[in-house]
Amino acid sequence: MFLLYEEDGDIKAGTLLMDNVGSLQIESQHGRRGKLKAANVLLRFASPAPAEVMQAARVQQADLDLDFLWEAAGEAEFGFEDLAADYYGHKPSAPEAAAIALALHGAPIFFQKKGKGRYKAAPAEQLAAAKAALERKARETAQRARWVEELKAGRLPEDFSGRVSELAHKPDKNSLEYKALADASAETGLSVVRLLDRCGAISSPHEFHVQAFLLTHFPRGRGFPAVSPPPPPPPLPFHPTPAFSIDDAETTEIDDAFSVVFRPDGSVRVGIHIAAPALAIAPGSELDRLAASRLSTVYLPGDKITMLPEGLFAEYNLAQDQDCPALSLYVDVAPDHGILALATRMDRIHVAANLRHASLEQLFNVETIGRDGPDYAFRGELEWLHGFAGHLARRRGKEDAVQRHDYLFQVTGEAPNERVEIIPRLRGNPIDKLVSEMMILANSHWAGMLVDKGVAGVYRAQTAGKVRMSLKPAPHEGLGVEQYVWSTSPLRRYVDLINQRQILAASQGDPAPHAGNDPLLFAIMRDFELAYDAYAEFQRRMERYWCLRWLAQEGVRELGASLIRENLVRFDRIPLITRVSGAPTLNPGDRMRVEIGEMDLLEIELKCRYLGPWAEPSRA
């Protein structure tokens, strides 16, 4: 006796060896022996042999029309043998019954299983939907295969146009395009980015990197939505002393300026004036939500993405020849540079000049301060402020700060033929020292005022070498102050805008927008830290990219470098740190000659080789 039975989700045939009523001993058509529950038996038959039955059944199954079977089945539940009898017009043979059983079992969209060997025809609407889904899947499978072949051949499918950045940086992994890209990547052994590049999809590595950043941090684009302009500044007392700012040429968000009044008794009143957008941006307002969504201006060589729409804040930007509202810290200074008094005021100032680094550094530098030379705007004020800045640095124990180079990137021209200039400038020069000391004085004083008034703030602290944001005041060891807040760049950093609101409230005795236990303040601090770190990392990455572009542009084949540790070196002339191969054991700081090798603008990587120790050029 032979059996047709169901096991492990499949229909099989075998030989009955022993019938124990509820449990059977069988041998499969492939010779494997085992136990089978009697309930799993679909059909008992005497001939032909199991292997012949299954072979013949599969041949007949291929000729069965599932649509005809579905129509013949009717609406009631049925057994497969009954349907086989109706279909063949006679009691079915074992191969015929098995063919029907295999057909029903293998077509779940046509027939719903109701038990062992029992089925019910699927409703017409459900069947139609299932067939449409199968047809769609078949079309998608064919389309996917065509795309894979195109990608493997180095051609970008037309349907991928306009989606390259999304597919490379932030893909929907369930999309058909990404699945085709992943298939082609696996078959070619190339990464997705390398495959797209081989297909000519990445015309500009620079744009490729920028789009990666925008998709993550500015998914709606870098432009601003339509927003209502801020209200005009309120009436404020006017401070008549002309003020001046000091910034680089690319700065458009001018949020700090200075004024100096020399008094007959030898004392001096210094004004540190900060733009006051807090007067225009109310907590929770449309503009506030916009600023909170960006959190900071993003800087990268040759470009920036501002936190606020620049055109809307003309009245609050400390632009030249303009009367502007300001949060001012007035510092009365004795002839010996000792601080006599500090006072915080909201007032209106006249910005007489926006001084720029490039032109000012030619006139105001360590070689010219205190010496005879040509006069220039605000010379007396600048030289006095430099002396006062030195006194403030000594008071903080930071007089002998280590001087290093900063680098200014200037990118000109249109992609992909831009030119980049990398201009070194000494950090800690008189301009930097003056500005930084005035900002440290204002930020540390206002941090102390918040503490004294019991008003919450977002502090910047450094202990044990680690810099962090905190809602509790703590020392900033790197600056040598007891507490410190960021509050002097409110047009560029959201946390400065938040702190400015708190400072305004503290100085005027008004209720502050945020209490110390305000969960919103904690959320702002957390979001700002994450965004600020991500923006800074993007800036470093793009500076590295432009360093590679500069090496290629200038045809540099060899460059001097200094060892940082192990095989990590810092190049001369450009702010590029990379690894070098083939170097002997050296000490940190040792100088060397490095060969510039292959560079990869998509991965922003550079291969370098040690050439030998650095030899100073002969004077001859």
C-alpha cells in the first residue's frame, strides 16, 4: 500500500510499512523511513509506485489551468479528490489526484486551505488583487534585472536621475532602485558610491559631500520658508560714541562691536556691544522655531548656511553706518588697566565701521603697535584695547598662550573648475587677542550675573580637559574663569540667543523665559551640542577636501610635514593631517619630506610616502 501525504509543508508520496491506526511507519519515495501521523495522509493507493506517481503528477500539474480549476471549484469548501473527479469526469487515478493536490497546494492565492486536503476558492476580489500583485512583482523583478545589467555595464538608468544623492546617502532600502543598486554592487564588488561614480552619476565630489550633509541635517533644503519679518527695535537710549566691529571679509552676521571713550582723568570706558535679536525673536514664535530647527550657522570653505534669514535682520545686524539696538557691557577701566566697574545696558549704538582682518592686519600688528607710522581709523582705540586685552589675559593666567596658525579658505570660480587659496594667519595676533579677550570678559561677566541673580543659563564648562555644555555653572579651566556662557554670537548660535534672553531678564529684573529645571532648556542644550558637533565635523571634512583640491590644483608632489605620533603627520602650509607610509621610528615633532600620492576626493583620503628627513634650504 502506498500513501500520498503532507509533511513539512509539502506533499509527498511513500510506502506504508506498518499501520498503527493513529501513527504509521512509512518509507518515503527516497528511501527514508520514519513515523507519520495518520491525520496527515491525503490518499491511499495500490499503484503505481510513489516515485512514478509524483513524476506523473508533476507533468499533469503543469497542464492544469488554475483559472478553470478556480471556476470549477465553486464557492463551497471541497476536498481535492472531489475536485479531481469533477475535473477528469471519473474517479481519479493516483497520479491525477496527486496532480490536483499539488496544484491546489501550490496556488494559495486561488485556493484557501481549510484542512488536510480541503480547500475553498478565494473570493473574486481577493484573487484579482493577488494576481495584480503578482503581475506587479514580476514587472518589478524584470525591471530590477534590467537596471542591474545597466549598472554593471557602467550606465546610469534613466530612472535614477535626480535620485543619486538620496541613493548614495539616505536610501530607502525597500525601494526597487536601491535593491538594484545593491545587487549590482554585490556582483561588481564595488561599493554603492564607487558604482555610481563609475556610471558617471557623480559629476562633482564637492556637491556630493554637501548633498550628503544636507540630506541629513537639512532634509527640506537649505533655503528658508516664508516667514514674517521681525518687529522693529523698541525705543532705546542712544550711545553717541562711534563703534566699530572687527571681522573677516566673508562675515555678514556681525554681532559684536566695540567703542572706547578716553576720559580726562586717564580712565577709559569700554563698550562691548552685542547684536540683540532677542528683542525681535520671542520664545516660541515663528522665527524662534526656525532658529531652533537650525541651531547654528554652518560654515564651510567658500560657503555658509545661516541660522537666520539675513535679509530679515538688517536692523539688528551691526552693519556699518547704521544705528542698531545692542546688549552692551560697559567697562570702566583705570589708567593701570584695572577694572573699576561693569554695567549692562540695552541701548542703541552707531556702528561707524566694519573693519576687516585682511586690511586691518596690514596696519595693526605686532610690528606697528606703539610705533610711528601712518594713521588709520580707530588706531588709538585699537592699540589701547590691545594693551587692555593683555592685562585681561595676564589676570586670567593666560598671557603666554601657544600661538598656532589658522587658515582661511577662499574658493572662487564655478564648479567643477573652482580655485582654492589657503591663506595662513597667526592665531593669537593682536586682532585675535583683542577680540577674544573682550568676548571672554563679556561672556564670563554675564555668566556671573546669571549666577548672582539666580537666573538659569546654558554654560560652557571645561574640567579635566573636557569641554561640555551644562545647565549648572562650572569653571572653564581652559579660559581661567569661574563660569562662562556663550552669549556674544546670537545671530549665529541659538544657545547664545537663549542666553541673551536670560541676560536681558536678569539685567532688567524681569522674569526669565526659562527656569533652571525647565525641560525645554535641557532639550535645547542637548540638541545644540549634537548639531554644533555635526556642523563642526562637516566643516573639518570639507576643509580636508579643499586641501586635497589645493594639492592637485598646485601640482604638489612633495611637501614638508611634522610627525604627530606613530605614522600620523601634519603638513606644512595647509591644515591637513594624514598618515604616511614607510617612515622609520621618529619622535613627535620630527620634520620630514613626504611624497604626495594618490588622492580620493569621494572618500577624501590621501596616500603619502615618507621620502626622508627634512633638510633646511641652504641660504646660498
